[in-house]
Amino acid sequence: MTLLPWDDASVALSPYVAVMDSFGIPAAGNIMDVVVLTSVLSCLNSGLYTASRMIFSLSRRGDAPAALSKIGSSGVPRQAVLVSTVVGFLTVGLNYLYPDTVFLFLVNSSGAIALFVWLAISVSQLRMRRRLEAEGKDLTLKMWLFPYLTWCTIAAIIALCVGMLMLPETRSQMYVSMGLAAVVVGIGIYRQRARGAADAAPETSSETVDVHPR
């Protein structure tokens, strides 16, 4: 805005290229293409790192195949990185074949997930802090304005979710996100119960031996 007139037509097209053209820099468009490509590759690298480490962490906790927790000689979880890369390429291919379906589904399914995550964090912080304080544990780091700020955050997130349900533009996005969240929570509850039953099995067998001694 300080280098170009506000009514310049080039502002609506590519303001950075227009500024560099006004400076007389040759191949300004190509330079910006390189900058944009570098930024996109940086975002891709960050996403690949996050996805692979998340898969690695899930594998270590038993929520994903154990093979994905293996670490190579360089200290990198190669299997997790490979799986993340393959899924990324599959998504790009599906988006190329169905451009009006795949991207819209990904956006809609992940749109309100961030709100659900922060809601879970707020509720967990509210309950865990009260439990720790009741046990007499000294908290090194305490959130200020507790619990009022936590309750305000919970109320704000719920209000946003209700607003998304009321608006026609975001209603489908909220429905898809709620469905995905329900599936994830259901899988988590099932695995937790299955793990609890597996842990209780040895205790049951030992009790049986004690009841019927030799």
C-alpha cells in the first residue's frame, strides 16, 4: 500500500510482482514463483515431519502397527515417514482425479476438529488441575485466572460450534467433523477396553490357580 497506488490494477493480481516490477527488477514473476515454491516445499516438509512423528508416537503407545515405531541408523522413523509420504501421494492423486470432492472432504472433515481438540484440552486442564491440587501436589506452572478463563474458553468454543451448526455455510462441515470425531472416540474406547481386558487376563488365570491348589 505504501509503494503502489491503491487503485492500481496490478495490486489485485500479484502485488509483490508489481512492486518488484516498479523497482525495475527483471523476471519478477519468476522470482516470486521460486519464493512460493520454496514456501510450499517448506510447508510440505513440516507436514511430513508432523505426520510421521505422530504415527511413530501412536505406534509406541500401541495405537498403530508396531513396525512403524522402528528407528533407522540415523535416528529417523523411516517406516513412519514412508507411510506418510505414500498417503500424501495418494491424496494428491485422488485430488487430481476428483478435484471437486477430495479437497472439499478434507477441508470439511478437519474444519472443526481443531475446536474439538482445544475443547478436550480445556476440559482436561480443568479436571486435572483440580485433581492435582486435591492431592496436595505443588504445580510449578499455573495458568492465570483459573478456573474462570478455562470456563470462558470452553463457553467460547461451544458457542462457535453452535454457530457453525446454525450457519448453512458451515453446517455440513460441522456434521462431517462430528462424525469423524465420533469414529475416533469410538475406536479409542474400544481399544482401551480391549487393552484392559488383556491386562486383566493374567490376573484371572493366577486367581484360578490360587483357588485350586495342588
